Amino acid sequence: MKIAVISDIHGNIEALEEAFSNIQNRNLDTIVCLGDLVGYGPYPNEVVEFIKKNNILSILGNYDAAVLEEKFNYIRDNEVNKFCMPWAAKEVNKENKTYLKSLPRQIIIEFNNMKIRFVHGSTRAINEYLIENSRQSEEVMENLQEDILVCGHTHIPFRKDYGSRILLNDGSIGKPKIGRPNGTYLIIDLKSDHIKTEIIEFTYDYKKTIEAMQKKGIHQACINNIETGIE
């Protein structure tokens, strides 16, 4: 079984479309989205509708939750979010908010006596950062009941083995923090005798995204992030 994992699209339809095309060419079995469909980028409705149209299995991200509640409970209360959260909350239409409200906070898939848990932040909180080699990651993995934990939220992809258990992060489709204006996603290949994983980095027409952000008056810091891959 081969699974593609995407997350943290953040209203970037150009990046999502390119990632989906890339994935479709790889003959995978399914796609799982770890949330944060909206926020920062210029096309939140288009992203939600793309996920719905293509029947992509998805969970709720912390920014999705913040937009639904119109509060800073799940995101940082800073200058950028003070612009982006209210903007996205106003921009996302009623039908797409209803869809976001329907999303679960985790998914568990079983295959060949293996269990994989998919979350946005961590098993403990939707907005907890599981950074590679961090104490928080060690604590979460010590208590993990499944064989594999897959998370997003940090926008930085990695794989870390904890004995027989594996922690994976797919990075970000639409708001990179890798120092390059490229998106990333994850492939998990579940074989009968071992688990193979691969981080895929892809390019897309980010200048088109920047033009749309400028036309819609998105915060300059978000535009800089798309251009540089640095937050």
C-alpha cells in the first residue's frame, strides 16, 4: 500500500494542483491530507473545493479551527495572523466552513497488522509542534500506541525512528519553511517486511501565487514567505 501525505496548503491552489498532478503520476493508492487548508494564501475556497472534488481524505488543521472560531486559540496572536485569520474567516464561504467543521482531528489506518495515526500537530494537541529530536516528540512517541505517527504543522519534513516506531512529517504544500519556494509531501510505502518513506520536493509557479496575493492585499510577510521559503 502506498500513501501520499499532504498538508499545510494554506490557500495556495497553484501548489496544490501541482502536487496533485505529481502524485497522480506516481500510481499511489490514496492521499491523506493533514489539514490547514486555509489561512495566509489567496485561494482558501478553491483549495477546500479541490479537496472535496477529489475526495481526498482530510483532517482539521489548527488554522482551519482558528478560522472557524474566529479566535486565536489555535494560532499565534501576531501581526500576520491578526490580518490573515479575519481575512480568511470572511473569505471562506458558508458551504466550505460546513465542510471544515465536519473534519475529524485524526485518522487511523490499519494495513498488514500495522497502524498509522495521522494528526495535524500531535496526538496531544492540534497546534503542538513536533520538531525533529525535540523533547515533545520523544514524549509523544513514548506513549504512541500505533506503529507510525504522521504529522504536519511545522512545515519542515523529516523522518525519525524511535525503536520500532516511526515519526514522520510531510512538510508543507503551500507555505514552505525549507528555505526554498518549493512544496513538499510524503510518500509512505507499506511493504510486507518493511516501511519505505520518501519526501518529495516539487516546484510550481509561485510567482503566480504572489501576484494573486498582491492583488488581494495579503500581508507582505506572507508574500515574502512564498517567495523565499523562510518565515
